[in-house]
Amino acid sequence: MLLVGVDFGLPHFDAELEELSLLAQTAGMDPVARLTCKRKAPDAALFVGSGKAEEIRLLAQMHGAQEILFDQSLSPAQQRNLERHLSLPVNDRTLLILEIFAQRARSHEGKLQVELARLQYLSTRLVRRWSHLERQAGGTGLRGGPGEKQIELDRRMIDEAIKRTKERLLRVKRQRATQRRQRERGAVYSISLVGYTNAGKSTLFNALVKARAYAADQLFATLDTTTRQLYLAAAGCSVSLSDTVGFIRDLPHGLIEAFQATLQEAVDADLLLHVVDAANPHFPEQIAQVQSVLKEIGADAIPQILVFNKLDALAPALRPAVLGDTYEVEGRQLTRLYVSARRSDGLDGLRAELARRVLQARGGDMSTGFIAPLEGDVR
């Protein structure tokens, strides 16, 4: 597979295509070469222009690449034109993420969400996928009038499948709403883990509630929301803790819409634990991407704690002097706590801060100050 990225002057452009390569490997693909170029705007026909398209074709031949993968989203026409020019399958970042989600979904709800996103994506690609666009004979026998084009039949079938899948997801959403109302009646404080994919949300979730949710050092290791009770001794009560799907740059809007039922856990939370990979040099951009998705789903006004995870992976010179301070995000000063979910460093301080937030929400004694004392501060 040949990876292609186009720099349009945006600040988050990945010049090394590292994230696209990780996504491809997560989907079971083998990148053999990479190519980047700069343009002021996409070419309407070939996205990269005819000259660069020819360079891609020659590079693919040189390395024996069997497929071309673009780091940006392609229009159906651009995809079709590139395949004709290159004589190779051409796919984009959106389809790659859909493929990963299809591989990783385990629950009934997750599979429905992936299917809906896949159908919505496919509905825009019929012009590329079908060449038999001649009209079929209508009526009974050969004398019938002209029937529908095959593409019209396909589009109608997909539209009906989308409608059925949305109805099934709506039932799931109602079930989740019922469960949330039950938690609200029981006055259960709700916390949701959010963050960029591979920031360590599931590892932190397991460390806090002693669960066995799947966690791995890969993108989109888990897709399905898992909720457990977390007992906070300092608050004298249990809270509801949910692990949600990770976010990523240029997450397809169709996926955000399709995963609305899962992301609803974040929308309805009392507090968000925004997990950040502290060892990733691009963490400011990742924070910005998560904030963008939170705005899109209407969860940006919910109180947040920034949990800078993977403290153990930081070089000694980059480790913080203390494990608790504040960090500015879009003009807001947010509480920031450093932890290592893998080694359980800093978790006592995180539990103490969560207990403080619960007591504050219930009008408890807040005389202890801004942040509960943190054990294991690095001096």
C-alpha cells in the first residue's frame, strides 16, 4: 500500500504520515511507501493534479503497491478518476476509519453504528462502484417500458437499509435513556472518559474500577461504551464511570452522527475526564481535536479534568515537578493531573479530586482547597 498526504497549509498536517500509517497497520494493511506534496487547493478531477498523479503511479509500480491510500477525504469523482488514471484501487482516510470500526465493533449497538456509517458513506459512492448503468427492462416480458437504472435501484435499497438501521439505533438510544434516568433517580454522579484514540482511556478505566475492558497500544482498541461503578471513599459514595470511543483528527461526520448513542454518555455526564497522551509531542493538537468533537456533540460546556496519562513514558527532563496544576484550553483554566494508568502512579490524587468534585456537586465541605493533596509528587 502507498500512503499519500497533501499539505494544504493546515496546521495539523502530518508530514511523516505517521498516524495514517498506524491506522493502516491497525486495519491489517502493510504500507510500503509514502509520498507527500503541497497544493493550495485540491484538484477538482484528480485531487493532486495530473503530474503528481503520474508520480504516484510510478512510485506504486516501483514498490509493488497494490492500493493507494490518501490521508484526506476524496470526493466520489476524484476517487473514480484516480482509479482510472492509476489502474489501482484508491481509498481515503474516511473509508479506512470505517474499516477499522467495522473490525472492532463487538456489541450489537456498535455494529449497528458502524453499519449506519458504512451505508451513509456507500450511498455517496454509487457513481464509482457501478458500471452497469444501462436501463433494465420494466414490466413483465420484453415489451415493458424502460425501468429504473441499476444505480437508482441500488440507491433505493441503501436508503431503505439506512432507514431500518436508524430505527434500530433509535430503540437502543431509548434503552440507554431509560438506564440514564434510572441513574439520575438514584442521584448517581456520572463521569465519562473522553480523549484522543490511544491516549490510554481503557487502561485508566481498568485501573480505576478494576475492570477487564480490552486495552491495547493501538488506535481504536475499543469502540463500545463500558460503564462501571467507582467507589470513592473520600466522598463516601459510588459514581458511574463510562469509557467511550476515542476521537481522532478528521473523524468522519457520518461516524459522529452514527455514534451519537455511544457519545450520548459524554453529553449527559456530570464530569468529563479528558485523557491526554502526555508523551505524544502533538498533544496540544490532539486536545484541540477532542474539543472540536465535544463541541459538535454538544458536550463542550461540561466540566473537565485533564488527565495527562503515560507519565512513565516521559523523559526524566520532561516530567513535571508536581502532579497537579492547571492548563489553559480555549480560554478556560482546567485542572490537570499527571498519572500513569499502567503503573497506577498518581491515581490516588485523581480519586481525591473526583471525590472533591462529587462533594462540591452535593454541597459538601470544600474547605480543603483547589486540589486534594497528591501522593507521589515528583520533586
